[in-house]
Amino acid sequence: MKKGRFGVHGGQYIPETLMNAVIELERAYERFKSDKVFNDELEALFNEYAGRPSLLYYARRTTERLGGAKIYLKREDLNHTGAHKINNVLGQALLAKKMGKTRLIAETGAGQHGVATATAATLMGLECVVFMGEEDVKRQALNVYKMRLLGAEVVSVSTGTGTLKDAVSEAMREWTNRVSDTHYCLGSVMGPHPFPTIVRDFQAVISREIRSQILLKEGRLPDYVIACVGGGSNAIGTFYHFIDDKEVELIGCEAGGRDVNSFETAATINTGRLGIFHGMKSYFCQDEFGQIAPVYSISAGLDYPGIGPEHAYLHDIGRARYVPITDDEAVNAFEFLSRTEGIIPAIESAHAVAYAMKLAPTLERDKIIVITISGRGDKDCASIARYRGEEIYE
Amino acid sequence: MSKIQKAFSNGKAFIPFITCGDPNLETTAKVVRAAVEGGADLIELGIPFSDPTAEGPVIQSANIRALAAGTTTDKIFDLVADLRRDVTIPLVFMTYANVVFSYGTERFVKRCREVGIDGVILPDVPFEEKADFAPICEQNDVDFISLVAPTSENRVSMIAREAKGFLYVVSSMGVTGVRNEITTDLASITEIIRANTSIPYAIGFGISTPEQANKMAQTSCGVIVGSAIMKIIAKHGAESAEYVAEYVKSMKNAVRAANV
């Protein structure tokens, strides 16, 4: 496969102004990814600061209620800052520091990546600016407050639909404005090469841990691993170390929004087609003239019109399966897991739980499902209450 | 020889950029003819894109207004066919990779040739990715125009050697838009360009006043102006033609005065 490509997907479709910056990043990453000191420092950050390894928890009550396959939860929600995002951010911030950069910029949707980036920037003494769509600033006021508390500047982006894709566009514009001292800490397995590879490698810790934890608990690999997919970073992290194990079925849950047959959806694999946007060739929700569609999901973190190029490739070769989950199904799963297991998942992660709720009852009791709970749901409580017609005040 | 090079035979070139369909395509047709009348040597026609990541706020808004008015790629091809009844200066498209790719690159480029488009500029397609587009352009006598930036450094010679039509020199870091001052060391970039290619090169990004245009023309073969023109159109809407003609005239005079 060509450098930076996953089948036909990937590449570096970015302005010339950024080319030397991504080449510099690629060289630095090639050098540090096998550097012992770098990896020791990163592992120390994971274990001593982020709280890794995260638990692989046998969800007994969920398993019994669903009455089929055994269900395990990979608890990325227990990480510091409450989501898997910290894995990638600690890696990239450390890399930026080694490259002599003094400033991090990032986009954020739900605000989890923004909070994680602001956190890592504080920890490593870097300046931090986070771009966030104006709609998301409203939907996720708590995370905006947290970022500012952590010392980051939050820029509200009012262009386009005022959501994640516009935040990415604005972060890219800012990077073209200032590359010499600034690292763009991209939050998902998307964008131009080398980002999809770098972010995947830092998130791959999720499947590395699941593998050894499940072997310890069950003495065998799981039959299914399930994760939610927006850009796809927690999903690729969950899948990566199982890709060569053909007996493990990989399932990504996309945001179906109100319905995949409506315009109010963000299910890229199920409704999009091949295109070029945000630095990569992949699948995108778009109209017949290639205008990017204004997507919708109840989940700010999955509300993105594209998908990472490696997922597009795993879909093409049939190695992973991508299913749409509606807002309604996700909200039901959010409530189900809270009431059954005492775990409030992020609304993004609830998309993965929702699919497991359909799948588990159809399977024999000796089958094993692992669901990645990519983040915790505190940030979503107000909007889920609103979805159910209840106004709450923080 | 590429038809685009004709644009540089009338002294230093002035190249306006116009987003098609802002506020509507009838106005675009008038504005393009007004720019020709004002002395434009080549015109960049922008096909609007929903998420133009290389543009500053002025051209972003122009794109949004154009799309909201129902502008599509097909309607723009029709506009160009109409313009070609009387407009003879070179015309190039400036748009984003997905607009061309989703239309079908071959189908898009063939339509370009049919209606009389001489070149295509895609700011999100760097040297490394041009194989998706450049060979199809070449087969159809449409120039795939390359850009160099202030950060290109060691890449300038490689890009210049394969450049077609004219080379687009990005004056400053960041996105398109009016700037008070351009501080990039353009002389060292243009020196490398000259050592590697004989095709003309024009400077764009951030230029709005006749003084800036004159200064930039002294170190280049031409000057590209986009945001300043789209600002005029944002202000005057359907009545923009005469204001654009006047502006283009003042800019062409400033550029012409830089002839050495």
C-alpha cells in the first residue's frame, strides 16, 4: 500500500502551506515511535496520570437482562478526563514537546477532545487554543467551562453548521496561519497522513489491553468487539489488535440520527460516498455536486460527515461492519446501562451499547461481546433530560 | 504553448478572482464582463464549496451565499459557455478537490475543455496528490495549476519544474483575505522558481490596494486579488459590475506601472 493510504483512502489533500508541517510531523513520529525514552515516558503518563490500564469489566446484570452472550465493558470512561481521548492527546502532546512546539491547537465536538488537549497542554506547559462549533458550545457548556478553567482559549466557530466539521476547518485554517511553533493536535483517526496512523497507534492501547485482559479472564478472544464511530478513534483503537484475528467480528456503530433515510443523520458508511475532504480521501455525506452535507446526531461527538480512512478501508474489504443507530436507540441504551449496571455512558458510547442490546439476545450464552465505553455520560445528562422533555439546571 | 501564457503578454498581469453565483449567476456574468472591460488579463472563477478550508471569512461568506442561491457546478459550466460568446481572455476554475472528484474528474475536465476553461486550481491538492487530477487535465489541454507557499522551502524547485500554465505564489501564511502588510521573503522564492521553470508566476493572498499590487508586481509576472473583489460584491450585490470594473482598472494600472 502507498504511504499514508488504506486501500484507496487516506492521502494528504491539504494546502501547500501545510505540506512541510505534515512532513516534519511524519519524520518526528517515525523517529520517536520506536524510541525507548519516548515510549517509557508515554507509558508513565498513561499509568501514573491517565489511570491506565482501564478496566475490562464483566457486566453481569446486563448479560442476565439481555439473556444471551456474555458482555464485557472496556471502561475508557474511567480514564482521567473521562474518555479515551486522553490516550491520543498525551501521545501527541509529548510528541509536540519533543518537536520543540510550544502551542497546541485542536478541534472538538462534544468537548472531550478539547478538555483532554487542554489538560495535556497544562500538564506539559504548552499554550492551548480549542476550536468548537457554536452549536456545540451551547450543547456542551460544561466542557467549555472546563477548558477555560484549564487555561485554554476556546474559539467559538460560527461558520457552516457550527459543529465539529466547521471546528476542524477552522483549526486547519489556524494551522496554515501559524505552523512554526504550533502542533495541530487532531482528535480522531482522520485528516491528512500521518494523523490517521499516529492517532490509531496511540489509541491502539485499548485493544492491546482488551486482548490481554480477556485472555486472562476467559482464556480466549472475544467473538465480537463493538465501538461507536464518528471519525473513529475509539473504534480503531478497539479494533486494531484484533484485525488479524478473523474469528473476532468488528462492529462500528454510526450515528443514525433521527433516521438513516432522512437528512438528519451522520451515518457516513451507510449514507455517504467516496470523496476528498479535510485532508483525506474517504466516505463522506455529500450532495450530488460534492457539497458536504449538514449532518445531524444527538451526539456532538459523532456529528461529523466523514469517517477515518482506515475504517473506510476495513469496510471496503469487509473486515469490519458498520451499523447505524438512531438517536432513540442510543438514548434508550444510555438509560438502560445507567439503570442496569450503574454506569452512565457517554451518548456516543451508548450507540455501541444499543447495538449490543440487539445482538446479545440472538447469541448463545458461550459467546463473548466486548463493548468499548469510550467516555462517561455526565456531559450528556442535561441534553438527554431535554430529549425526554425535562429541563434541568446545573 | 498554453493559452494561459497569453495573459502575461500584455505587461504584468492582473488576475481577479470571482466566486460564481454570489449573489447570483446573472450578476457573476456581468461582473466577469466588467472585469474584462477593466483590463483583467485572466480571471479565476471560483466554484463555491460548502467548506472552503483555504479561504478567509470574506470568500467563505461568498461561497455560502452562492450555494444558498442554488449555484451548482452544472450551472457554472453553462455560465462559462455563455461568457465564451464574447470573453476571449483565459479563464480558470478555482475550487476544491471534492467538487471535481465527485463530479467525476474526467467528466469535469472534459466539460472544462468543451466550455473553454483553460486551467484548474485546487488549493487542497498538493504536489504529492496531483496524480489524481493532473494527468487527466493534461490529456484534455487544461492546465493543472500548482501553488507554492512561504513554507514550501525545499519544495519550490520540485513544484516549479512540473508547473503548468502559471505558478501561483501564495504571498503569506494563512488563508485568503485582505492584509495590511506582506512580509514574506518573496524574492528568494521567485529566484528558485526562475531557476526551474520559464512559465509565468503570479502572487496572490492578501493583496487589496493598488500600492500593494504595484509592489507585488515588481517581483512577479502578475497579481491575483480575490477577497477585495468579493468585498465589493458583498457590498453592492447585483449592482456590483461598475464598481468591479473601476477597481480592476485601478489595479491593472498599478500593475502596469510596475513594468520594468
